[in-house]
Amino acid sequence: QCVNLGLDMETNIPKTREYAEKSLQLDPDSAEAHIALGMLSQVLGGDLRGEITHFKKALAINPGDIHAIVWLGVSLANIGKINEVHSLYNNMRQIDPLTPMSRSAPGIVALYQGKGKEAGEGIYDWFRLEPQNPGSVYFYTLALLYDGRSKEAIEIINKHIHFDWPDTFTKQSLLVKYAAERDIKKVEQLVSGEFEKTLRHDTQ
């Protein structure tokens, strides 16, 4: 989780790989270990085949695993296979219709397609249910920005984001805010150091 949030990646990336590989040695049918290795491939970038293979193996072991479905969908969306993502996420909503991620899945797909209004409508449920979650704030306000609702996006970020939190989604929310405010200097200051390293790692 720390790796995925961009926290202390130099230490946590090798630990994640070590523990996940040990888990597979103990139990080759560990869906969780395959998901961890898939996410690691996704975060490090450059191993698209590896991440998709691990997520598909996890789903073969446990077809109802929401995490495997979500992250396989992200991998496929990154290479433009939107129809496959639609199918995956429709299945996810049948399996688990109540969790915020399942409810917002169509909005995430619309965001990848550049459909701001549709994305905002789809992701709003996630934000409404988890307004304290920097991830929901980021995706929802990004959709608002694409829909031309920059003032609303800024207000939501000012209200719900703790500016000093170190996770990637908080910083990405701040990127949305500074972009909406057309504050190039703050964008340049933010996209530097450890945050820049994190962005260069992750295929998303």
C-alpha cells in the first residue's frame, strides 16, 4: 500500500517484491500475492505484460476478487482496451454493487475516454461516500476539471484535502487545483523531488 501511495518507495518496493514472492513460494495459488506483484509491475512501469499476467492469474484463482478486477481494468485502460474494461467493471458491479469503487467504475472508464461530464456523474458516488479519501477527491475533481467546472473542483480540494499529507493522491489533487488556478509556478514546485520520481515510476 505504501508503494502504491508513493511513500518511501526505495525501501518499500524491494520489500513488497520479497514478501509477495515468498507468499507464492508458500502458496502458488495466492491471489493476493499475484495482485501485489501485478500492482508492483504497474507502479514500476515498463512491465505491462507482467502486470496483466499477474492480475489475470489472480482472477483465475478467485474470479470475484474486486482488487484484481479494478487493477486489471486500469492496466487495460492504459493501453486503450476500453471495451474489455467495460465488461470487467460491469461484472464487478454485479459481484459487489455497494462498495464505492464498484459504483464509480463506469465513471473511471469515462474519465479514460475524456468524457468529463459522464465521468463526474459516475465518480460522484465514490466522492459522496468517501469525501475524506484523497483518491476519490482526485478523480472526482479531475472529472470536474475536464467538464469545465474548475471553480467547483478548487472548492472541493480546499475543503477536503489536507495539503501536508505526503501521499500521491493528495499531491495529484493539488495538481488539479493549481492547474485550475493556472498557477504554473506552484505546478512546477510540486512536480519535483520524490513526487516526480513517483510519477515517473507509475504507468497511470
